[in-house]
Amino acid sequence: MFQAVIFAITMFIGWIIFDAIKHKKVIKENIISGFFAAIVAGFFWYILFIIF
């Protein structure tokens, strides 16, 4: 579980950094989309951790 949380946080930070570099600014829509992408990625990481 801890690994999935760390992965989700890392995914969120990476998403925000990537969008900030790409768009030259941080907007609310990119933060929200990064948050949801991180939640989904963390969930699937946890599922894979349980399976394997």
C-alpha cells in the first residue's frame, strides 16, 4: 500500500512538472487532471502489487 501511495505522489509531481514545462504555467485544470491520473495510477499499481 505504501508503495502505491509513493508512486501516486511521484506521478502527480511529475505530471505537474511536465505540464508546467510544456505550457509555461500551472493552471488549475492541469493540477486536477494530474491528481486524477495519479489516483488511477496508484490504484492500478496497488492492484498489480496484490496480484504479483
